[in-house]
Amino acid sequence: MVSASDEDEWGRDWMMVKALVFDIDGTLTVKKNQMSSMLREKLQKLREQGMQIIMATGRPVTDLMAFQKENCFFTPAVVLNGAAVLDDGEMSCCQYLQGDCVSRIMEQLVAHDLPFVCYQKENNVVIDSSRGSYANVMQHYLPEANLQPLFESFVSYKADTFDKERVLKIETCFP
């Protein structure tokens, strides 16, 4: 609650909210990757009044775009846990992991036979045979989610044949 003395000290400008940023899972959606029609209408009304609505998510771009299409709700988004920005279907402001760090992480994941995905601006890379096991683990823990668009975006590579300098996020699942 803002008191009258706060308004006098700081002025009214600080109270002018220009943007709202929302997480998706458990915030914009409750289950089955769906926004309620009432929430979508309220957010649309805010946009019409000049409010910038932004999503922030750990999701990869492929999954986010499927969510946006499914819910008819297109906004700019911070994706991959802050590694990039998605606006009008284009990814920008990419913050790549250091290649030597990616190599060391991958060595550990492979050594422990853990399925993982290296998200890049251009590709969602699964290494060797982790494609099936990664998908199986994700589907097990998120049975209500439509993960098919994400799984279809996976490209398989051998650990030593892709550009480790272009990795935005590494994600693993523990069975």
C-alpha cells in the first residue's frame, strides 16, 4: 500500500507501470498449457490501454511459440531462463555459454548417461541417443503438456560435431 507521504516523497511517476512480466507455468496457465479466457481478455484489455505484456520463461522458443499459438496470445518474451529475447518470432539479445564450459558440462552428462538438450538460436540439439530418453522423461513428468512441437524440433548430433560456442542453455532430466 502506498501512503500519501510516499507519493509526496517519490512523486507520482514511479507509480506509472508501463509493463507487466509473467511466468507461464503456474502463473498464466494452471494445467494443460491453457490460459483461461478471462485472463486472456484481461491481459488483452491491458494491452489496449498501452500496457506492455511480456512473458519470462525457461521454455525454449519452439515450446513458447506453440503455447502462444495454442492460446492465441502473442507477446514478447524472455526465454531459456534469460538467455534470449523473443519478439515477433525473432530471437535476439542472445547470451551464449562459454564453449569450454559447455564441453565440460556435456562430458559430465554423457559420463553419467543423462539425457540432455543443448538449446541454440538455430537448433534444439540432443546428443547421440538421448533424444528418446529425454522425451520419455519429460513426458513422464509433464503428462498433460503438449510436448510434441518441442520433441519434433530436436536435431540429433554427436557430442563433437556441433558448435558449442552457440549454446544458450543446457537442460537435462533425471529419470
